[in-house]
Amino acid sequence: MSELTGWLLDSDPALRWQVERDVVHEPAAVWQATRAKVASEGFGARLLEEQGADGMWAGGAFFPRGFDGTGDGQPWTATTWSLNSLREWGLDAEVLRARRTVELLEANCRWEYEDLPYWGGEVDVCINSWTLANGVWLGADVQGIADWFGEHQLADGGWNCEWVEGSTRSSFHSTLNALKGLLIHERGTGSENGARAAGEEYLLERKLYKRLSTNEPVAEWVSEFRSPFRWGYSVLNAADYFREAGRKDPRMGEAVEMIRRARQPDGTWLQAGRHPGEVWFETDVVKGEPSKWLTFFATRVLEWWDS
């Protein structure tokens, strides 16, 4: 075992099982045993302890109860963000089903936008994508949200959370988040969604990081790798989506090389900075330090691309 692999494996079960599966390629029995520990050890267990008797985290759907919009960054403690983390860490959905989480959120949780019911979604593309993914994971009825994406896809093939303000041009951030939710829905239900293919083309036509109009990078953030990803776009986040979707397209080549060039001499990738805002607890390092999460994501992307 290399020093780098040992460093990656010396981590919370939420990450370690994924390293075992996707980097070390351990037998399923090994990584599944580690994955089962997410509910009882480390990050997963700590976050589960924060769930309220009403099924929510921090008393709110997207923001904590009483959030007034002030402070540095957005809080990451409310229900949607907490569900996202648990799902991404690999928590067995049965743990939350046993707590009747779907039913409790149906009864108690409303969106901050117009007091809409939780599992019906709202108007924000990213919020709906996460609710779709979490609903499929937990077994909630979220088909209406899946249909919503087809109805709100923009003419260029992507999505933009600012469509309610009149935007007609898609956003890299919104489009990637929409694709993630739709992919989880397709795999969970066995039904294909044509909207996802068009959304992928939006990103691929732009080589995952360029403007069509100028052929220049859309912004500096395309090559700034932050962990956790949260809502933020980067070529690493996008390439990992296409790896998960199983679509290796040559138009991604330049973006993949951006990821490769960011690798440090010791084989690690550095944290560009955590998204600011209140958290239950930190799960990754501060800016400038080697990140196990980013190193894991980048390593498996490059292995997939080079295979």
C-alpha cells in the first residue's frame, strides 16, 4: 500500500468506504462493512444526533429557523443540507426511514419560499435537485419534481436558479446540480429523462469550463476545488458527475488536464477554501492544506479517465 493510499484510508467512515471501493478496489464485503459504520461512527453519527423530533435539522428546510440573512456565508445546518451530507456519505436510507423522516418532513417541514410543502419542492433549481435526490434515496414521492425539470429547462439546454428573475441563460452551477438530481432519479426509478441528456450537452459543448461566445474560461471558480462541494461548480465536480454517469466524452479532455495539473508532487490536491457559513462541524481542512476528499475525487476521476 502506498503512503498516499494509507493517508486516504485513515479517514472517517464516510470517506473511507469510498476510498476502499473506488481507489483500493476492495471486495464489496469490505467497503460495505465500512459503509455500515456511517450510522454509528464519525460524521454520520454526529449529524444524526442533530436531527430533531420533528424530523428536521436546525428547525428549517433550507435555512435554520430564525435565520435573518446576516453573517458570513450561508448556514449549512438546515434539513436539506443535512440530508445531502448523509446521502453523499453513504448512510443507509433505512436509518432515516426507521425514524419516519419522510412522514415527519411531510407533516412539519415547509420551504421558506411561500411556505410550500417540503417534498413538493419549490422554484429554485438547485434546491429542487437536492430534494429530488434525497426523496428518491428515502422513498418519498418526488415525481412531480422530476417532471418540473423538463418544464423549466432553458432553450440552451441547461438550467438557472435565476429563471424566476427572468434569466434565459443557463448557469454552470444550476445545470450540474440539476444533472446530479436527475441521474439519481433515473437510477432510482429506472426511467430515462431526456432533459438530462440535453443538460449534459450544455456543459460538454462548453468543455466543462468555457464560454461559447469567447472560448475563454467562464470564471476563476472552474478550477477552484472546494470541499465539501455544496452548490459550487468546478471542473472536478463536473468530471466526477460524468464519471458517475459513465459518459467519457473527448470534449472533457481539457478540463481533465486542469484537474491533473492541480495535483501536488506528493499526489494530493489542495483545498481552495471551504464555503463560508455555519456548520454542525467541519469535515475537511482549511484553505491551502491537502484535502483527503478532493484527493479522493480527483484520483478516481483520473483513474476512470485514463482507464
